[in-house]
Amino acid sequence: MTEAYDFCFEMTKCVLFEKEYTPWEDYEAEMRAGTKKGRDLRLRQCVLDLKRIIRGIYADMENGEVDVEY
């Protein structure tokens, strides 16, 4: 999952993909001292966060609110 955040950050340079602003830190903390159920919940939150951000960027692209270079 960390690769997904890194890839999105490299492609967009968007601060929303920096790990300190995402649920990823919570997931890493859960990995050290949490339960399987807690890890699964945190991982799900990470995936949903990535999807939410990407959908928002895509909607902004369609509305012409962000510059897009292909």
C-alpha cells in the first residue's frame, strides 16, 4: 500500500498523498501494536482514502479546475 501512496505522490505531486496526511501512519501504528481486526480496518481506511482523493482529482480534471498535462 505504501507503494500506492508513493506512486500517486510521484505522479501528481499532490500533498494529499504524503503519508503524514493520510491514514497510512495509523495503519503502521496498528501494525506494531494492534490486532488483526484493527489492521484490516486501518487498511480499508487507507484504500478508501486513496479512492476518495483520486475520484476528487478526476472530477476536478473533468470540470477544468486543475491543469492536466498528458
